[in-house]
Amino acid sequence: MITIRLFCFVVRKRFRHANYVDDVYPFIWSNFSSAGYVTLYGEDAFAIGTFTYRLKGFRNQPTDHYLRTIFKEYEKIGGNCLGSEPLHKTWFRYSREFMQVYKDVPRFLLMHQGLLSHDDINLVEVEDEDLANTLLEMHKSGELDDALVIVMADHGHRFAKLRETHQGQLEERLPFFAISLPKKFRHTEHGMKMYANLMKNKDRLTTPFDIHATLMDILHIPKDLTTVQDTSKRSLSLFRPIPDDRTCAQAGVDAHWCTCLNWQDAMGTAEDKEISQQLALAIVGVINKQLKDVLHLCAKLSLKELLDAKKLVPNEGLLKYKNVKDKDGFVPDLSGNTKTAFAHYQIKLRTTPGNAIYEVTLFYNFITKEVHIDLSSISHPNKFGDAPHCIINQNYFLATFCVCHDKV
């Protein structure tokens, strides 16, 4: 039996009754605006905007300054320059001007760059020196004396050849994150505690979800900065103690994205390879079920090759644990031979036509032979180019799987 889980796409614009994102979800810049902050939000790649590419976008202008209009017009021109100036320099200059113009009021600034980095793994280095110089100049001029600064990526590269390697998988899942507290604040009573917690938490499991709670602690500095936070919450502040035994499951990170897990080879024995082969065939079957209503546009896929398979199982000590040898319960009896009843698998396969590579994390029950596949956890690490051109405007979700008949 195969079960499939899909998310509720209530804001995805391909649905007739999709909602605007600001009608459905609260955004943290509204909290800052209510607290008297002047706000700015911008992205330099309108065509792939976070809230406009697949989603319906905003009904109302989300922040006091919103750069969508200018970058929508800019992309009609194209290229990486605005006149004679590299676009990223215009971007940095605008950020500084915003900080300077509103120097006497609280400011919330979120600038998301993707133009240089999205489609090219190397091009982003063009702005390295300019970014470093901008931050250094702002630091020397005192513009950051009262500012919390976060420099981060939302994910690593998803389409480069490197992405097809294990190292590439890690880089995709472990994006850069740096945070700096204002120097003056660091010397206050609260600042010293928050900075100390921040330094400890750099060695804890943290996720992008935690940024929300962290920013909320800027708005309302908590009185208690010593109690370890409750792991039942999805978002934990970086300014308060995070448990050192926090797990991916507690942090809301699916197995597919968790880098803390112990993945074992699932192709080492004949039995393992047979199971992995059957799982790969099941995945292709699920993909073809998604395509069944558009087979007049898209080719039916077949499994061309099982490239790799890993499985996530309990550690050996757990499986061998039978009881205790001594009366006090200190010495374990490791003579047991518990069989694993279920496991997460990560299957990497190639399909034909199109030579698409898919990475899928699924759940397999060895006893009932049930396979649970979450379609949202399917990655397509190699570029699909224009292979799905016949479907992409009708149903972007299916573009991940579709090879149009004229591309076969």
C-alpha cells in the first residue's frame, strides 16, 4: 500500500481560489511596524520572488518601503547592472540610504538577494568584496552602533553539478548564517546574557524557524534569559538557551532535510539492493500517477537507473540491547538481535525519458511492506530546462516530473 501526503496549497496562485499571502499568514514586519519601526522589504529577482513565483503575492503593500515595482520594471531590461552600476552596488547603496534617512527612528530592513546566486554557483563571489566593504564602512561610520545585523542564506545551491554529490546535499541544507549584536548593547546586563547564549547556541541544532523567535526577543527582551527553552515549540530564540540534545524531529526538520541523522548504505547486500530497487519503482509509479491526467502533454516515465540508496535505522546499540546484567541496572546485556521494523530511506534515481534525477525520502515498513511518500520531499537536483514547457504555466508542481512529448 502506498500513501501520499500533500501540503495545503491555499496561497499557490495556480489554484483558482488561492488566497493572498497576507490574508492568510501574519508577517513579523507587522509586529515591528506596530512597535513604531519603519519597515522595508525587497528582492532583487522579481521573476522568482519568494511570495510571487508560486504564490499569489500580497493583497496590500507589506512594508513602508517595498521594492517589487522597481525590480519588476528592471527585469524588463535584464542583465546584472542598472545603468553603469552593478545592481548589487545599487542594492547596498539603497540599504545604507535607508539606514541614514531613518537614523532617528527604529528600522526593520529585510533585503533578499538572489539574482547572482540562484542560477550560478560561482557568480555570487562577484559581490564578496563589495558586501564586505559596505559592512565595514557602516561599522566605521557608526551606522550599525544600534543595529542587529544578520547576514544569511536561505539554502545552498540546488541546481549545480555539485548538488548531485553528498557534499552538495550538505551545502544545500546548511546555509550560511551570521549575526552581530550592537557593541553597546553587548555591555548591558541583558546584552551580556543574550550574547553568552548566542555563543553557546552556535553549537546547538538550530533552524531558520528559530529566526522568528529571535527577532521577537528583539521587540520584547525577555526577563528570563537562563531557563532552557521548551523543545515542543517549533521556533526557539537564539538569545535564550537551546537544549544541547534537541533533535531534528523536535525542531520540525523532516528526515529528508536533517543532516544530524546516521544514514547507512542500503545497497550493500542483495536483500538491501532488492528493497531499494522496489522502492525506486514505487517512486516512479507515484510520479506517473501524478501525471495520469496530463499524459497527452507529458511522457510516462520509467526507471532508468537506481543511483544510490541510504536508510535511516536505529543505532546498533539500541538493536542489540536486551536487558541489564546487574541488579543496579548499570551494565547492559547486548545479546539481543532486534530486527528493524521500519526505516526512512533516501532513494536517488534516474528516469527516462529526460534523464531526470530525483532524490526522495520515504518511510518503509518492513513488516507490512507499506511505503509512505511525501511528494514535497522529492528533490530534482539536475536542471530540467525547457523539458516541461508544455505544462509549466498550467501546473508548476507537475513541471518537476513532466517531459513534454516534443522533448522526448
